[in-house]
Amino acid sequence: LLDNAIEAARQTDEKYLSFKMTLEKGVLFIDVANSYCGVIKIRESKILTSKRDPGDHGFGLESVQEIVRKHDGVTDVTYGRDTFKVRVMIYMKSVR
């Protein structure tokens, strides 16, 4: 998530990135917010990569969401005109 946020923010004039990770009562919260170019590509209800080089892929948002789901967590993705946000919540007792 952090790598994706850094890359997206680099491509904007007004660069912004916020990262917060906390562990409270056995629940891990990760909040990432960043500036982005304002263009979101969606196909079949999935956000697609904005990377130009098809071979230049990391884990990607879909992979992160799958990992979080595997550990009984939830992911919330929101975006506005120039800010992209991802919030993750994972119950740590389910992570082995």
C-alpha cells in the first residue's frame, strides 16, 4: 500500500501522503491517504493499475485486498478528485 501511495503521489503537482498504522486490542489498523492524478480506471468493479509498463507491477491493490480477506480483515477504498484512501482492519489473532 505504501509503495503504491508513494508512486501515485510522485505523479502529482501537490504531493501528499499520510500513513498511520496502529494496533489496538488485537486489531491492526492501517490508513493510507495520498494525492493522485485524479484518474481511476475501473473494470468489472475492480480498480485497475495506472502503471504504464505492464511488466512493472508489485502486489497491487487487488492482491492486498485478497491477503486482508484471507485473514478475516476488511479493506475500504475511497477516492475523491485528488485524494486516494485505503483503510485496512485485520484481527491479529487470525494472522498466523
